[in-house]
Amino acid sequence: MIERLRVVDSHTLGEPTRVLLEGPEVPGDRIEVKAEAWTGRLDGLRRAICLEPRGWEAIVGCHVSAPSREGCEHDVVFFNNVGTIGMCGHGTMGLAVTLAHMGRLQPGPLRINTVVGPVECELLDRNTCSVRNVPSQFDRMVEGLTVNGLGSVSGQIAYGGNWFFLVDREFEGLARTPVSELSSLASAVMDALDAGSVRSSCGARIDHIEMFGPPTRPDADSMNFVLCPGRAFDRSPCGTGTSAKLACLAHAGVLAPGSSWRQQGIAGGVFEATYEMGDEGAILPTIRGRAWVTAEATLVFDPTDEMCGGLAWS
Ligand code: PYC
């Protein structure tokens, strides 16, 4: 195991990203192989980076390596407290702002290659970034899912770079409800989907849950609460979750291409989103948000530390 690792931490409207500035070397000429390394050979390092005592449940790690796709500047693998994720909107913004902070990116375009496809991002100023996400799509409606604490639940399955279940109910008190309670309800939805083996049409597990309520800002259209695969909640409005929401709005015919949707996250920050039509019913979302660097640090992994590998509480 490596003993030291330089990282830069940032937050995107409250949601943390930890960018690795060096190593580990991840051999492989395909991004899928690099991503597999983070759940295989490097799984212990992922845990040690993300979990307590060096991290906490919400951290999304970001490993940057030489590009394996033409036209991209970097291959980027995102990982969290339980494994890797396909795409990460807030993490892409955090990466761009981190690279700018390090003097490695000027305002302008940045193309990254992710496990789920190329993503074009543009740094607009030192803290503002727009991300043109992978093609996103409404998948199908699910009715009558029995969920502990919520009763019978309907919702949409949609893809935005990760798979989401969007609960089809307006939670009037969302902003006032303790996040522990929202987490329990969203977890119960995830459990019900798993218990009923409810999958996407292509058989993918639905590992992000999204709930909605009225925004607390007059300039926002909606507030969301997003539960991530490791049961941590997204403090930001979630870039891939906002993409999935746009796909559902487009499918329902209530948001036209080019119109803007302002999604507020549970911590109060807003992503501004628009879309263009893509191929085969998919949409091409662009999400704009802001991120700030919070720390430049060297993580130390002391082999004599009996908790060196990180602490998972669930
Ligand atoms: O912003 O796409 C996102 C995201 C996914 C998981 C946490 N944040």
C-alpha cells in the first residue's frame, strides 16, 4: 500500500470531491479496466481515501490518468464509500475547479473520458463550470412499489450517467425534514427496489434515489434529495440526478429543449440545466454549477495504524 498521497478537496454546492494529484499507477489501455482496478486491486486504497478517519461517507474520489479516448485530455474514474460510479456531475465541476486552482486549466473546455462515455466540460470562471453530460434517458414508469414508511410508491426509472429512481410524489416539507429521516425514506425505496428486483430495462441496478419538494429559493424550480449507492446523500443537486430529472421532464413534454430548469439541492445550492435532443429519444443535458477548493492535503497511510484501511459504519 502506498504511504502518502497528495489530494485536493473541493465542494460543489456542498458536495465534496477529492481529486488525487498523483498515482497510483493504474495500468490498462481502457477506462473500464482502470475502473475495475478501483473495485479490485485498489479497493482497499479507495476505502482508505474515502472513509473515516481521512474522509467521510459523502466524499467522491476522482482518479485522473492519461486519456484512452481520442479527443479527451484525461481518463477519470469516480469512486465513493462503496465502489465506483459511472459519471459524477458535481465531481466533474470539482475536478475542473481543482485543475484551475493548480494552474493546470484555464477558463475554456475540458474533455474527460468516463466509464460511461466522454463528457465535455467548460470552465467559465475559476469557480463556475458547465458540464455537457452523457446522453440521458427516461426508461420506464414503476407503479405500486410497497415502501416502508411511504406505502405505495410510483416513480420513474431514468438514466443520467447513473441509474435513478425518481419518486413520483411532491414532498411538501422536504426542506424542513431532517436529512436522517429523508435518508431513511430514500433507503427504504432502494431496499424495496432491490427486494422486488426492480431493474432498468437493460437490467441495471437502480442505485440512486431522488425525491422532490418545493424549492426554498424563488429562482429555483424544484428541490431534490438524492441518496447515493453507499446511502450517503448528495449535498448538491446532483449532476447526474438533474440529468435524469431533465430526461423525465422532456419525456413528459413539460420542458422544451433549450428551456432552463433550476434544480435546488438539499443544502440550498442550485444547478442550472438545459438540454438538446440526442439520438433515439435520449437528451443531451448541460448542467451549470459552482465549486470551491477547500484543502490541499497529503493523506498519510501508516501501516502501523490499525485503522489505516478506513472505517465503514454500515
Ligand atoms: O453530481 O452526478 C453527481 C453525483 C453523483 C453522485 C454524487 N454526485
